[in-house]
Amino acid sequence: MVLDGLVKFWLLGMLATLGAWEFRAARRTPTEGRGLRWPTNLTIWSLNALLVTVPIAPVALAVAGAGRGWGLLNQADASLPLAVAIAIAVVALDGLGYLQHRVLHASPILWRVHRVHHADVDLDATTGLRFHPIEALVSHATLVVGIIILGLPPLGVAVYLGLAAGNTILTHANIRFPSAIESRAGWLVVTPALHAVHHSALPAESERNFATIFSVWDRLGSTYGAQPTGRHENLRAGLEEFREPRYLTLPWTLAAAPPSVLTG
């Protein structure tokens, strides 16, 4: 539980740092005021933090699994160096997250809740917090299953949670990296420019760059897209059918769709 709490403090620190960076040097000009978007995004993250942590904490589950011999690594009783065990946990859970993200887009039912994340018309650090509670539960359940089946070490799970949370905030941030860093880093890890392509309003682009930490998953899955159609500064984010400001509010976010869509 302590490690889970540290992950959340780490995330808040990332959010504050990147929020300040965005205020000073935003890459794209916002189309909606932060006064409408930020309260919704921050509130829904707070709800999700309570919803998925109170029932079962991933790190606590990994501790229990290690004590009871759950999962492949624990059953194998392999005396792996700690660094290797952590690396296995991070890579395995990130790969699992990539597959889950593909399913969120492919499944009509799951897309109904995942599109809440994509409906944010301005991409910034708080977009990395904007996930419907049902999606948060699905992600949590996927993580739990992965931890149990693989028998991942508690510290490895904590490191993954910290990296995934931090990079989720980072890659949604409305910031610019120097081109030299962006091009080199993008071969290994997901960057803000790469993930911005995924949030493009163009369907062909939003089906690219699903990975959370390592961009290699997109290369292996043939979903890698280095650049948007136009300039990054002109990238149009969001979903065309949800452009009205009311779709950015908390009631619609929790409802997952406007009444006309729910009944249509």
C-alpha cells in the first residue's frame, strides 16, 4: 500500500511539473479553456484512484502472490537477479497494456467508455488522467490477472506502475522535445509527439501508437506512426462527433455518451 501511495505522489509531481511547462511553452494552442476541462479530468482521476485502489492494490497483490507461490515466476522458483525480475515485470506489463489498448479500440462496447479519453479536444497533461471509471476497472483487472498469472515481483510491479503513470502524463503533455531527443528516444520509448498522433481526430492516425512506455510494441504490432499528416502544432485532437463543450463536463464523462448516442 505504501508503494502504491508513492506512485500516486509521483504522478502528482509529474502533473505539476508538466502543467507548469505547458503554461510556459505549450506546443499547441488550446481550443477550450482549462476551467472547463481540468476540473473534469482531475475529478475523474480522483474517483478512479479511490475506485481501483481500495478493493485491491497491485503491489499488495504481488506481495501476497510471492508469499503464496502464485504465478509462473514464483512457481519456477528461479533465483533471478532483482534487476532482471524488475525488467521482466516492466516489459511484460507494458506489453499487456499495449494489447489491452488495442482491444479498447477494437471492441464496440469498450470503445464506448474509452472514447471518453479521446473526446478531450485539447491534449495536455490532464488528458492522461481522463479515463472513464469502467475503463479504469478494466485496466485494473487486466493488471491483476497479469500479476497473478506471471507471478511478478512486488518491486517490479511498483516500478512499472511508476513508469506507466509518469509516462502517461508525459506523453499527453502539450510540450515539445528538441527534435534530436524526440527522434532518438522515439525508437525505444513513447514520446509526446508519438502519442499525439494517437489522439488525432483522423481515424487513420488514432489507430496508431497504442503503447504506453515502449514504442517497440507498436513496431511489432504494425501500428507505429512517426508523424501526423500535418504539422504537430496544427494537430486536431478529439472526436468530431463530440466537439460541443458539454461533452467535456463531468456528467457526460461519467455517462460515457450523450443521450442521443445512448439511445441510438
